[in-house]
Amino acid sequence: MGKNSDIISISNSIGTTILHEIIAEHTNKPESITHLTTEYFEYRGQSIRKIDRINLNDKDKKQIRIKVIRKIENTLKTKYQDVKVSQEEIFKKVDEELSYFFN
């Protein structure tokens, strides 16, 4: 894979990780929490493995942040209209997760 493909793949994986966390926190179905939490850790592990394979500079990290935010917002808008999350909460979760992955 080229670096652009890697960035897209990493962004999708991190975005899915954060989406599972958000949905687990806001779900109306308590029976889904265990599954969502398991998926969260699975996607998080995949993200770590993908990040470990390549070197990312600051520009790449900023690009990933933008793509992750866009993925989360679009997915919430199209698939999870009942889940209401502020943009500030999305930014906070993205920044927390990225600091975990990149530091």
C-alpha cells in the first residue's frame, strides 16, 4: 500500500474505534454495550498495528485527524441519526484517541 492508502486505512480504523465508543456511551440498548466495547478494543488493536507499520509526520497526523472527524460526523449523520453528540465531544474524543496512538 502507498502512504495515502495507509492514511485512509488508519483514519477509517481510528474513526470506527471512536464511533464504537460513542455509540456504546449513547445507546438505548444496554444489551449492545458488551458487543460495542469488544468491537472498540478490536478496532483499537487494528489501528495500533496499522500505525506501527509506517512513519507518520505531523502533516500525516493532521490529515488523519481531519479524515477521522469527517468519518465520524458522516456516519453519525447517515447511520445513527438517533445518537446526538456535540461537535466538541467528537473533537475531544478524537484528540484523546489520537494522543494515545501518536504518543
